[in-house]
Amino acid sequence: LEHQLLNLVMSIDKSEVHKHKVQVDAVVDEHKNVIEELNNSLLARLSDQDGNLLDDEALMSALSNTKSSLDTEMNALKEASETQELANRQCEEYRPVALRG
């Protein structure tokens, strides 16, 4: 209930901050999902592999591409998480109002 009241207060009093927070939360979730998909895809390729992994050029290429994609996603996630933390701190300023109901 407190969280709902906080969101309500933020949406009324600081609508732009609230909208930004909702967008940032979605971006963070999206990056987490992409990272999970990349990891799952890599694990599936590795588990399906027979023989010497180093001899499979297609697998080595996929590993390299996955690593590059993961690096990009991890950097984007870090930036989005920092922005999310800032937005959360701005929201916390209104917690006393939400607590009063």
C-alpha cells in the first residue's frame, strides 16, 4: 500500500520524474532480459556441441559475438541502473507523504 501511495503521489506531484522512473525501470528490465537470453543461447550452443570446442569455427564466432553483445548490454545495464538509482532517490523524498497516506 505504501508503495502504491508513493507512486500515486509521484504521479500527481512529480509526474515527469515518475514517468522517467517508469521508463528507466523498463529499460533496466529489458537489458536484464537480453542478457539472460544471450546467456541461455550460449549455454544451449555449448551443451549441443560435440567434440573439441576449439575446432568449431562457427561456435568460436558465436562466442565472440555473444561476448561483444554481453559487454555492450552490461555497460548499458550499468548506466541504466545508475539512472534508476537516481530516480529512486528522488522518489524517496516523497516517502513521508506516502506514509501519512
